[in-house]
Amino acid sequence: MYSDIINNNKKNMEKCLNSFINKINLMSQNRLSPYLLNNIYIKLDNKLILINHISSIVVENSFTLKVTPFDLKIIKNIEKSIALSNLDVSTKIINYNIYVYISPITETKKIKILKNIKIEAELNRIYIRNIRRKSNNKIKILLKEKKIDENKEKKLYNYIQKQTILFTNKIKKFVIKKEKELLN
């Protein structure tokens, strides 16, 4: 019963950490890849759809991606979604393709990337603490229902706190690693 709370807590914190790492790796990528556009959605018929599901994305050259929509009526919508994605890219429609240009990483761009990484890290620390709060609330319910005693409650709180510290430290270490990579 309470092992479920601990396991779910750990699993949710791991999901949060993995999502953070994937996002930061995309954000700080020095090479251009079709995966750069993997998390961009477009709204079609009141549904959010990934643009890589409704178009082909190929690397044109070292600074350009070519996006070819399967349906030409949505080409402007795809371009708008890419432009609004905070990936610091520029777009241009030529014929029936969207060309996505990424500039080489300059010192100014590195500083901007680092700033965004730190913002993202703080958001994910907040998400981790929210996961902790939800788990602690479940423990409180177990205590109220007299399914656990106060000693067990304290042990569970301590265990969840240790998990929280572990995952926030992993975020911190990953940010430090990325800072070193970008600044070298």
C-alpha cells in the first residue's frame, strides 16, 4: 500500500527528470537534427498533433532543416508553430517546403541558452516538489484512515524527502554539466 506511494513518487520524479534532460539536450544541441522539431505541436481540428506526424523533416545542410507537409493547406500553421517554439530558429516558406534555419552558436546565443536552461531547471525543481507534496498528501490520508501509525508516517515522509533531494541534485548536476559543455 505505502510502497505504491513511494514507487509512484520515484517513477513520477524520474519521468520529470528524463523530460528535463531531453528538453535541455535539444535546447543546447550544437548539431542540427530532425529531432529538434520533435516536440512541436500544431492545432488541427481542435487536436494537438506533432508536426513530425503530418510532415517529413530532413536535414538539408548543417544549418537547415527542410519540412515538407503532407497537406499543403497547413503549411502556414506549421511555420507559425515552429516560429513560436522558442527554439531560436528562423523559418522561410519556399515552394511547398518550410526551411528552418539555425544560426551557429555564438557567445550571445550560449548565454541565452544557459539562461533558458536555468529557467527550465527551476521549473523542474518545482515539478519535483509538487510530486513530493502529492505523495505526502497520500501519506496524510493513510494516517487519517489509520492504515499507518505516526512512526511509519515520519519514515515515509523522510524517504520521500530523500528522493526529492536526490532528483533535485540530479537536475543541479546536469545543469552544471551542460554549462561546462556550452562554455568550453
